[in-house]
Amino acid sequence: MRILVTGGTGYIGSHTVIELLNNGYEVTILDNLSNSKELVVDRIEEIAGKRPDFVKGDIRSKEDLLKVFKGQKIDCVINFAGLKAVGESIKMPLEYYDNNIYGAINLLEVMRECECFNFIFSSSATVYGDPASVPVDETFPVGGTTNPYGTTKLFIEQILQDLYKADNRFNIAILRYFNPIGAHPSGLIGEDPNGIPNNLAPYITQVMVGKRDHLNIFGNDYDTKDGTCIRDYIHVCDLARGHVCAIKKLLENPGVVIYNLGTGKGSSVLDILHAFEAAYGKPIPYEFAPRRAGDITANYTKVEKAEREIGFKAQYDIMDMARDQWNWQKKNPNGYSK
Ligand code: NAD
Ligand code: UFG
């Protein structure tokens, strides 16, 4: 079976490609390299012992997509390609709607034309907005997104539901990721953000390698055990495995299925900091700073549905996540740029 992985040289995509190769799937990556490097393909080969096909291309280009679909039979598409920076999306909404929504529509049109009907979509826990309670499960209402990035996920989910109603040849898995962190234990691939990291874990590891002098913790007056926000951090290798579970589900022709992918455990910002300190063996400097606009107090998931229906259960805890992300950052202080 051949899987087209769009955005496959990115953070989650690259880890998923390894998991796919290790499970005997053939893989073609299509990525426009807007937020990743082609070197990732070499690293994937080094880890998996197999090289995925790589096409430099854009999901918004029918020509690029047809090159892939006409050249080989694609059995399933996993669409990681997208822009994902929350703050940037507020400044550049048109670019986000174009890249993420138009890109997804274009990809689905080509899939239909080429008779490939299995689709996995990278959605996000952000579609739950500020949930009325935690843990959240897949029946919780979606909406109330606070930025265009989150809204692209919400709209694409709706488009996928509408598409299936109109054309039930499609089988679609919507995967709502909680907070992916960590890296492959080899330290050969990992998250490589441009500029100042927006997200917690890469910011911490940049403090650890001396690129930033301290972590700012956004808010210590939330209604939580230690005043800092609670999230459900999931090891990126666990998340990657969730995609293999979802492919197997699609082969049963389930229509549209939705799964939250997390560990079911909420950790505070200070819990995460302490996990990285354990990996580091010394304290990491931090200061409390004002709350960040748009942050919610707590979000973590119920895990029963994914466990029951696709056999997915996260294996790693936050200590493993911190160890592996630190290992990646330590070995690659400048990410993929030497
Ligand atoms: P990433 O930026 O590392 O990977 C995305 C990849 O897509 C990059 O390699 C980029 O070059 C490529 N890309 C972007 N636009 C493209 C286009 N038009 N055509 C072809 N390639 C394109 O991001 P990631 O963290 O690996 O996230 C992957 C997906 O998961 C994204 O859709 C993201 O929104 C979603 N997601 C991520 C998180 C997270 O915290 N990382 C959480 C929830 C959902
Ligand atoms: N945080 C800090 N300091 C930092 C960065 C983050 O204190 O320098 C805090 C945030 O305030 C938040 C927690 O760390 O309480 C996690 O923040 P992240 O930015 O790492 O993650 P978010 O939960 O805000 O959002 C992430 C992705 C979204 C995605 C969401 C759910 O950025 O795209 O997870 O999947 F939608």
C-alpha cells in the first residue's frame, strides 16, 4: 500500500513517515519545503533503512499533485501540509485560508479525479475552543476558535463532513491532536521552528542550549494546581503511530471518523519545565509573565474512543518526551541548519 504524505518533511509528518515505513507501507512525500528541509528525507532513510519518494510540490497546485497521482497508485493520503502558527495566522488570515483550506480542497479534488478515497486529516484540539469541562471527548461541541489557524481546522472538518455526505466513496479520519512534543529517540529528526518558538517545548530546549536566556511562563494565576495552564502533551512518536492505527480503520470503510489523540493526562507548564529539568540535570531559568491572549486554562482528552475503535494508546510520558526532545536539540542546536 502506498501512502501520500503531504507535509511529510515537517515535524509530525517526518515521524509518521518513519512509522509507516517501519510498518511496511510505501511512502511518497509531497512538501513545498516552506517550513522544512529536504535533508529530512536523508534522516528518515537513516532511521528507517528505507527511502521514501520525495516530490517538491504544493498541495495548491493540481499540476504538482497530478504528477504524483498519475505516476503511481496512491491508496491513502495523510494531509499534514499546512501553516500552523497561531499568531502569524491573525496577521495573515488570507494566506492561512488559502494554504490550508484551498490546499485541502484542491487535494481532495485531485483525489476524487484519481479515485483515491482514503483521507486522514491533521486537525487539532483547538477546534474545541475553550471547552466547558475537561477531559474532552469527541462528542464535545466544536467552534469558538480564537484565530484563523484554528478556524481553518474547523472549516476543513466541516468540508470533509459535507464531502462524505455527497460522496460516500470517501473514508475520512479526522485526527484531533493535543500537544505533540518530543522527538524520535535517535535524535536525528525533531521540531525545528523558524525564529523565536511560539510553543512551549522548543522554547524550553532553546533555553537549554543557550539560545534564549529564560522561559517566560505565560500566567501563574489560572485556576489549576500550580496556577499554570494544563495541556495534554503527547510524544510525537505516539502520535505518529496513531496515523497507522487510523489507516487500518479506513480500510474497514467507516465513512467519517473522528479521534482525539492525546495521553489523557493533563500536565501544567511547570510539570513540563520540571520534566525538562530532569533530562537536563539542572534548573532551567524561568520567569512568570502575563497571560498570553487566547490561551485557555485547561485542555486534555478522554482516550477511550481511540483506544476502543483503533487500538491507539499512548505509551510515552512527559519524562520520555522531555528526554527525547532534549536529545534532539542537544545533537542539533541549530535544528537542521548546520
Ligand atoms: P510543520 O510546519 O512542521 O509541517 C508542515 C509541513 O507542511 C512543512 O514541512 C511545510 O513545508 C509543509 N507545507 C505547508 N504548506 C504546504 C503546501 N501548501 N504544500 C505542500 N507542503 C506544505 O508542522 P507540524 O507541526 O508537523 O504539523 C503538521 C500538521 O499538523 C499541520 O497541519 C498542523 O496544523 C497540524 N497540527 C499540528 C500541531 C502541533 O502542535 N504541531 C497540533 C495540532 C495540529
Ligand atoms: N507557554 C509558556 N511560555 C512559552 C510558550 C508557551 O508559558 O514560551 C505556555 C502557554 O501559555 C500554554 C502552554 O505553554 O499554557 C502550551 O503552549 P503551546 O504554545 O506549546 O501550545 P498551545 O496549547 O497553546 O497550542 C498548541 C498549538 C496549537 C494547537 C494546540 C492544540 O500551538 O496550534 O496546541 O493542538 F492548536
